[in-house]
Amino acid sequence: MNKKVSLGVTVSLIAVACAITFVLTMTVSLNMYNSMVSGMQERETINAKIKEIDTFIRAESIYSIDETDLLGGIMDGYITGIEDKYAQYYTADEYYKLQQIKSGVIIGTGIVAQAKGDYLEITEVYEDSSAKVQELSKGDTITAIDKTSVLELGTDKALEMLDGEEGTKLTVTVMAADSSEREVTLIREKIELVSAKDALIDGYAYIRFTTFNDTTDEQFAQLIDKYESQSVLGYIFDVRDVSDGDVEPMAAILNRLVDKQVLANQIKADGSESVFIETDSSASIKKPMAVITNSSTSCLAELFAVSLRDYAGASVIGTKTAGKAEIQTVRSFKDGSAVSASTARIYPTKSPSFEKSGITPDYVVELNQQQAQVIQFADTEKDTQLHKALEIIATK
């Protein structure tokens, strides 16, 4: 039985609904306004404090000010003061290097180094570089540059001296793990970065990634064409120590390995959710796969590993990964500097989030730092993780 509702009741209900909507809208707007005002007041306080300090120092200090260093220090201080542990400020020179690496072509000696104590530690040596020819190795310590001790130069200045114009030379004194020292002359030259290195082992294609940059997918496509023409038995992908890169080349690679599928979603700062990576066709590779990981396998490399496990049946071998599921966006400025900040979190569509927890391999094979340093590329004898991957994939 239908009941008729009077016009008066209907109008009353509409009025109540409008009132509720008005209250909710006002509440949200007021909260947003208060947040904006609070943010403005905090920024004004910060700016006022910096101005007070700057006025005092410029008027009273007996020391001169290096404006470039001052600006860099302020930017670094800002980054340090926020909760985002992955945020970073890049000077114009640092951002230029970052763009070079992304493009896949750099000018340099082939050394990647970082400050370690009072000296520089070599963290990577690029293939086809002057440093590689001189047989410098990851883990070596640079103690002097152009016959001046790094102790005297300072690590910041020493790192700057590694850069320079194409064709120029520099001399470095290097101490190996056994404490033996030698002096070598290096040449700064154009280096095309190999981001996908390969070898054929027992009928299986072994491909080790170093990053995902603008040239990685092209290099990978060439390797796939080569190995598919040889009818390899399967593929072992090595993403150990891969901690950065761009999503586009990684997505293009996964598109060849995983059938049409949404692999991961992202949630941004405003709470909106969207597709982060999706394959859009049938995979061209339908062979057994394995992925090798370690504790430095991070973010996109973690997503790469878990996507192949979830949707291509790959086994993961090695040690637990870093547990980083936050994506950074880089914003450049007119002066050539830039800032990167975490702007989204990614979530695999099948496996649980690996944020903080990392990815636990299907087969855990430990490899300590000392063992890792003596392993050569495609060394199935000493590289126990690679050896295990070959053993596992042969059973698929």
C-alpha cells in the first residue's frame, strides 16, 4: 500500500537535507581554511626567522658569505626538516648528472663514488670506461686526486674533481681491500651506460639490470630478439642493487613479459587512487623465469620482481628486498636546481604491499658483503644466488 507524503513534509525534508549539506560544506571549508591559514602563518614565521638571522650575519659576522653554499644549505636544511626520508635537493650540477644518467649517456671517468669517512669509496664502475680499463673496483678507496690527499681536499671538493670536460685527464690514488695503493691516470670521456647486461648460461638467458633509464627498454628488446632467435630455455632477471629508475622503461619491459593486467595502483597525497602500471597486450615471452633480489633491490625493482612472480610465474631468489613503495617526483627550477619528493605510494594488485616489509624471496640465499665484492658478472661458481636461480628455473 502506497502512502502519500504531503507537500509540507516534502519541503521540510528538502530543507533538512539542504541544512545538513550546508553544515558539512561549511565544516570542510572551515577546516581547509584553517589549515591554509596555519600553513601561511608557519611559512611567515620561518621566513621572518631566516631574515632575522641573515640580517644579523651580514651586518656582524667577520666571515664572508658564499651565496651558492648558503642557498644549498638552506635547501638541504628544509629537506632535513620534513618527514620524507626520500626527498632530496639537487644543485644545478647534481641535477645535470641525474639527467645524464636518465638519458643513458654520461661524461666521466666511469667512477661512481661517495664519501666514506675522510675518503671516497667507489660504489660502481661503469663498463667501457677509463676506470674499468684501469681495473678499478667497487669497494676501492680513493685517497688522493691529482696527487693531493682527499684529507686535504675534503670529500665534497674531491667528488667535484671527478667531474670535468670530455677528453681531460686526472690522476687518482686508489687503495684496494688488501690496503695496497696504486696511482692511475683516468680520462673523462663519453660513456654509454649499459643498463641491461647479459650472458647465456646453460641454455638460459641471464640479464642483469643496473637501472631503468631511457635506453633500458631498447637494450632489453635487442637482447630478447637475440635470445628468442636462439630458442633459450628461460630467463633469469637480476635486479640486485637496482634502487632507482623511471617507470616508463620498466613498464615497457614488463609489457613483453606479462599478459594484459593492472600490476599496481597508486595513492597520491590528496587520497586519489589510480592505475600506476598496466600491461596492455599479450606477453611475447612465455618461458620459465626467475628473479634475483637483495636488500638493495628497491621500489620499481621490487615491483618488477613481485609482478613477475604474481603474473608470470617467476620464482624470486636471494634475500629480502628494501621495502620502499614510495614514488618520487622531481621538480626542476629556473636556476637548474631541482627537488625530488615522495608524491605517491604504490600497491601491487595481487601481493600485499611491500612498503617497509620488503619482498621475501621464494628461495632465501644469503650472500654477505665480502662474498658480493669478489663475485664477477655471471659467476655461477661464487655467486650462490645465481647458482640457485639456475637450479630452480631448470625444474620449471
